Amino acid sequence: MKNTRLLVLAGTLVSLLNVLPALAAAQSGSVSVYSVAACKDTTTVALTGSSTYSNNRIDVSLNYKNDKGKDVLLNQSTTAAFASGPFTLAVTLPYTDTAAMEGEVLRLDVTLRRLSGNSYVSVSSLSQNVIVADKNCFGKCSVTIDTTDKAPAAGTLALRSHFGAWFRPEGRLHGALPLNAGQKARVVFVGVPCNWPVRVWYYPKTGDKTPKMLSAQYWPNEFQANALDGTNPYVTSFAKGLAPTHPLEEDDPFVVK
């Protein structure tokens, strides 16, 4: 099976934005490109940012210029909705019917949107050129996170490679997704180096704010992103989360004080 690329994808939630005008004026959101892997048949872009709005999504499109110099849409995609807070997501744009050339310049357009009434309106957008380089797409796999129950409180899911000696959230961050209370999670993190052990940590924002590791079906042997399987299932449960046994890192960005 062909491996997928770079960092990660998405969660589901629907909530209605209904705030006073004075509060709405203070709300904001931003998005930026963390990294891009543009390949001959697929481009994966890792996005990072934050939003104070309760219901958000991101639209991503990729264009090339034809022999007449006109922009042609190569592919486009929209993430599932996600909650307020910081995020790190990835969107994969395959284009197997129209392969790109090595060294070709493509234009990437990204728009963060928030729910307003029955439609999504633009909050922040950006465009940049990317160069096709197939070498950026080898040795990457994906991990799919599914929870069998609902989040007991609003919080953040983070996928990390575990390299430390202690049982706590540490190691390389592959992606993070805000969750609402009462939401089941289905998230796809892409661009994970194949055969790396990874762990999912849940950071509640209210109540008991102690992070919990969501154990997988492979625990206690952690979980491997396997090169033989492009999308690895990580079936887990909030109720079975395990608390860390050592103090957290002081600079952990997802811990709510």
C-alpha cells in the first residue's frame, strides 16, 4: 500500500456561534503553513494556528498553471469542523489523474473559516508557492485515532512519539486537535515516520485537568506506525485513560493551569 505523507487530520463537532457583538469583536483566528510535502501525485500540507470561535474548518486548494499560463485547480479539500483553541492539522491533496512534474511550481491557497449562521465565513487566509520534490514523500505513514466513547470535558488530543524514560507526555509532537465535551474523536494524523512508536494524550480543560494517555489495542507495547499499512487504527477510550506517573514538562503547551 502506498504510504501517506506529512502530519495530520481532523475531528468532528458542530456547535452554534451565538455571542454578543462586544464579545464577537474580540474573537479572532489565524492559520499558517508549518510545512509542505509536494510530490508528483500528492501534496500534504501541515497547518498550525488558533481560533477563539467554537466551530471552525479549513479550506485548502492547490493550483498549477497550464501551457497558456492560466491557473487550473489540481485538487481541493476541507477539514472536518473543530473547536476553539490551538490546532495542528494536515490536509492531503491527491491528484493521481494529473501528475505533477518534478520541480514544478504549484500555488497553495489556505482559508480558515468559522461558522456564522448556516454557513462558514472567512477568518484568515494565505497563499504561497510550493515546489514539487518527490523525495519529501518517502517513509511516511498515517495513524487513525478512534474513540469508543465521548470526551468528558473540552480539551485537546495530541499525538506524540515517545522517546523519554518517564511515563508522561513528551517526545515529538505530530499533531493536536481541540475537542468539545461530549464529542467522539476520529482523527487522522499523517506524515508520521513509519515504525515509530506513538501515544495519544488527552488534555482536559475543565474538571480534573491531569492529562491522560489514551491506551491503544497494542498497549503496553505502545503503537507503531507501520510501513505495511498506510492507515493504522488506534482504537481507544477516554474512560480508560492513564494518568502520567512523573511531573509534566514545564513548557507543555496543552496543559491548562
